Amino acid sequence: MTKRRNPRTIAAANGVASDIAFGAVTPPINLSTTYTFAGFGQPRTHDYARTANPTRTLLAETIAALEEGEGAVVTSSGMAAVDLLISQFTSRDLIVAPHDCYGGTHRLLSTRRDRGHVDVLFVDQADDEALEAALRKSPALVLIETPSNPLMRVVDIRAIATRARQAGAKVAVDNTFLSPALQRPLKLGAHYVLHSTTKYLNGHSDVIAGAVVTADKADAESLAAWANMVGTTGSAFDCYMTLRGIRTLFPRIAEQQRNALAIATHLARHPQVARVHYPGLPSHPGHEIAKAQQTGFGAMLSFEIDGDLEAVRAFVEGVRVFTLAESLGGVESLVAHPTTMTHASMDPEARAAAGITDGLLRLSVGLEAEEDLIADLDQALALAARADDASRKRTA
């Protein structure tokens, strides 16, 4: 029996020195859209790139190995990965999803429901009674997002997976925020893992792609066949770039989460900050669960400014090291305002139910120097405080 390699080794070296044509150390990119047949009625391993491509195959194998899965399908985006999984269910099937999930996922599920493709129930999965009531409805799929986007709520994957399996449901976990460097949901009982590989797996904000990883080989084959039918598979160039990004996944995340913990600790003491959401803080409600199922706390956090929208505006327009932009997981630090950006598609009632306030800001912490990041936040928060004071005086 071959010993499973350490995930750090898989990330850095899977596929290295495997080229048999020229002996290239770095796996080459294969851009061909079509491949020769060995003869009449004799297709080779690859015949058409929508179906399979050597570069995409290597990336899928690498991601599957990192997640300790039996297979993976690489898609054209993270949302394409979510939709690929959802499309395996019918109008008779119920999907139980987090009430505070990523705005794009919420929009997709809501639209699919409204068009009669699937039934969807949004539930606070940390509420045992609410989750139990949802499971009594015999769902086909329970979708988990932990930590959640953007409030960094943590739920117990193993406990939910156990209950979902008992109810006859499959379990999928969006692992985008942590990546397999810090969390492996299949080992905790999930059937599927979802990724926007755009984020930490690629890590350089220059590729859009996604992936679905499966615990069962037959599920991977079924998903791959569907992805081929609808043409949602990832391009060779994007796969090549993503694989290149994965090579540095572990050292990137290690440094980024060190910065994130320092920032979260600092913000928790700041007078202009009402609340900090970061599972790495002992005060976080999900801290102990995160410690049990994760190997680190990641580099995503959110916080709430003690002020109105004018204070938020002053902050996001005042940062100089952080950049106001959507997305996350890159080497650069970003700030997003969920209400007007990532979760703008959610109606106000849904945002309120999820706990997403107008004062909430989400940080994706990068690789810049810790002292520069903290200094930038401090000067932007000072601007926010002045803007809030001015706003209060105008309304007094």
C-alpha cells in the first residue's frame, strides 16, 4: 500500500517531473482542443478538451489529493462548481442551505428555487432546533459553509454531517475560506467539497475557476459527465495557473493567517470597532469548534464599525494598503462592504436575518507587513470616526 503523501508535498510537487516528452520539471500546459485517435474507433485517453484535458486532469487530481477525495471536477468558476452540484438534483429535492451563506450562492439557490428547479430552505445551521426541523423534511442535500461569508460563523461539520446522513441527505461543504491547507471536510463526513479556486488555491487574483471534490469515485464520474454535457469545465490555461498557485498554498496561508490574527486582536481593542468576527479569537462563539475541525483559523475576518454609512464610506475610501474590491484569498489585502458589494443581491430582509449590517466590513488579509496593515486600518478608522462625528452633528 502506497503511503499517502503529506498535503504540503502534494501541493508543492504533485505532477512535477512527470513530463515524458521532454523531461520538463514543471508540468507543461496543454492547449490543444482536440487529440488524434490511434486509429479508426480507437480514441486515446484524451479526444476533446471539453471532456478532458491533461492540464485540467492534473489539477483535478491535485485538488482531490489535497482534500483526500476520490475525484474532482474543475469548473470555469466557483459558482459553476456550486451549480454543477445543484444541477444533480430535481424539483422534488430539498436543499438545506445556510441562511448566512455567500451572496452569490444565496442568489443562485433562490433563483433555481423560484424557477422550480429545486426546493431550497435557508436555515441557521447553528440553531439545533431549526436544523432538526429542516432535516425532518427529508432534504436531498445539506450545504454547509464554515466559516460563513462574511460573518465567519463556524458550525460543526461532523455533527451536521452525521445528522444529515441519518436523514438520508448528502452533505456538501464550501471550503473556499480555509482551503485543504486548514480544513478537510471529507474527513469529517461530507460527501462533497466545493471550492472557488479563484481564491486561496490560486491565490493571486488572476484566475476564475472552481472545483467539486467527491468522497466517492462514482460521484466524480457522474459530475464530470454532466460538466462535459453542459460545457462548464475549466480552461487549460486557467488550470495551469491555478496549479502554479497551489505550489505556494501552505506558506501563503501560514503567513496570511498570522497577519489576520494580529489584525483581529488589534481591532478587538479599537474604540471605533463595535465587533470583530474572527474564529481565531477566544471570544468568538465558534472558537472551540474551529480548533477541533480546523488546523488554523485562516486569513478572513469581518468587523463592524461603530458608526453610520458615512463612517463606512470614509473608511473604505481612506485605506491605502488595503484595496476596496470584491473577491478574496489573494496575496494582496482587500476590504469589501458586503451590503453594497458581495451580498447586494440579497434583499434587505435576508441580510437582516443573516446579521449582515450596513456597518459590516470584510477583510481578506494578504502578505503585506503586519505593521503596515495595522497602521492603514488605524488611519482609516480615524477618518471614519471624524466622519461619524460630523454626521452626528448634522443630525443633532
